[in-house]
Amino acid sequence: MTLPLRPDLVGIEPYGAPQLDVPVQLNTNENPYPPPERVIADVADAAAAATAAVNRYPDRDFTALRTDLAAYLAQESGAHELTAENIWAANGSNEVMLHVLQAYGGPGRRAMSFAPTYSMYPEYARDTFTEYIAGTRDEDFRLDADAALTEIARVRPAVVFLASPNNPTGTAMDLETIERIAAGTVDTGPDGAASIVLIDEAYAEFRREDTPTALSIRPRHPHLAVARTMSKAFAFAGARVGYLAAAPALIDALRVVRLPYHLSAITQAAARTALGHAQVLQASVAALRSARDQCVAWLRQEGFTVADSDANFVLFGTFPDRHAIWRDMVEEGVLIRETGPAGYLRVSIGTEAEMAAFRGALKEVTGR
């Protein structure tokens, strides 16, 4: 018997980083520090309280969570103009961006980004029957505004995904580039509409002090949206909570395409509790920034090519056979990521002990 699989899915492997049982796992950009015991207890209490009413559907519009997320962004990024009407949330920022393409992409429309970048963007496009076009970046993995706008004008995409800090390179966009792209895309979408410009700031809390957030210019551009996640800086990857800040009109369209009650009452309760402990949960962020900068400096000292990083990971190379290096690192008990441009590998920033293991393993397998 043959099943009627969509032709474009034949032979496609599911997305996912390797999950291997090795002592040091530095391949998925997780926060290596688990929540403190007091946060665990409060989340458990909140989940228990939500479970008492779990026979009823949750708040479909999760208004309290959206209000809390707006308050967090006001505190973290100075975006004091945000209200619940400016916020959307879903099961990870992956689902948030899928909602954006469900609402604004679709058959006969295009989405684009600039490679190398997050490998899920073309998959969101595929799943919504949106054509995906990849532009290119400069040799240092940064984005030239003039070149990007020329490509956008040619492609006329409904949605433009721009990751800052970019994954897998870690490079961030300067505010002038974001502003110019936002200003230059008011009529580059289908039928002369604007292109939605989505700045994916999944790693924003790890940015260096002089690196801005696109939230600061969002109010001037109704087609500019900024996505964040609680997976990284909040050490909340297992809870699956991502969110988006945008104009209310843009958000309203996402309410049309989401599945009913897509955020469970337990997820909402856990996320609100975590937001209440933001300062405690993010206490490790400064240490991870410092460890990242130390990792960049050490890799360069050892003679590797390293991309500037504002994230909690570092892209480095180059290797004639990066898969062989990756495999040998696994044999040494250290799992990193084989991703990005040819010849490069990516390491997530871990604990002090994990980073020491990474350095030792890399020296061993490369003979340095």
C-alpha cells in the first residue's frame, strides 16, 4: 500500500540536531544552567494550580501572559510602549514564525532570508507552500543594506527573515542596517504591499552592551516584527515558549491562523512564573557572555577563523573535512554542531568544566 505523501516531502528527513549520549553536549545552544530550586518549586506550584482547572480550556488569547511578556520587554529593552495587543506567543519561536507565514505567506508568495542563516526558515516556507529565496551575506557573514534591498526589490517577498544575532554565525545586525531595510520595504511585498520584516532575536539577551535590539525602532515601522524566545536566556527550552512583538494589526492576523487553544494552561502558568523570576533565571547570562568572549579569544589564539558572536555560541573553522573533526570530537565525549557554511563547526557555550573539555578535545583531534 502506498500512502499519499505530498510529493515535495518525499525523501525529506525531519529537522533536528543529533541527540547523542555523551558527557559534554554543546550543540543546541541551550543554557547549561538549570533553573534554581526555588524557581522549580514555584513553577511546579503554578502548574498544579493550573491543573486544578485543566478540565476547562485555557485562555485562548493568553492575555495575562502577553501582558507579562510586554512588561518584560519594557524592562529588558526599554520597549515601554508595548501592551498585550503588541504581543503574540506560541510553542517556541518556531511556531510563532510558522504563524507569520501562514498569515502572510502561502501559494504564489515568497519568503526570503540571507544565507548562511537559520536552517528552519526554508522549512517554515515549505510547510506553508511559500517559495523560499536565499540571498547572500558578505564574507564576514554580515548583511549589506544596499545589497539586501536590491535583492528584496527583485524577489518581492511577503516576509523577510533576518536573524540578529544570526544563527549559526552569531553575528548581529547594526541598527542602521535594520532601519534602512525596514524603511526600504514598505512597498516590496506582493501587489505593492509592504514586506513583513521579521527580526529573529532568539539570542538577544546575550548581545554585547553596544549591540542594539530592533525593538527600539519597531514603533516607527508597522511591518517590522521582533521575535524572541524563553528557551535560551531563561533556561526554559523544555517549556517551549516563544513570542513576537509587532503592531496590533500584524498580531491580529496571527489569531486567525493559529490552532484553537494552542498554548496550554500549564504552559501559560509556567511561562508567567518564569517571567516573574526573570532576574534569577538570567543570572547566568553575564557569565555566558564572558565565557563566549573567552572562547572566541582562545580559538583565535589557536589559529582558527572565528566569527564575531553576540550569541551564546561560536562559529569557527575552517576544516577541510569538518565531519571528521565533528566525529572525532564525539569520540572524545564532546558533541558540537556540524552546521553553517562549509568548513565550519559551531560550539554552544557551556559551563566552565564543559568549555575546558571542549578545548582539550579540540586540541587533541586537531593536533594543536
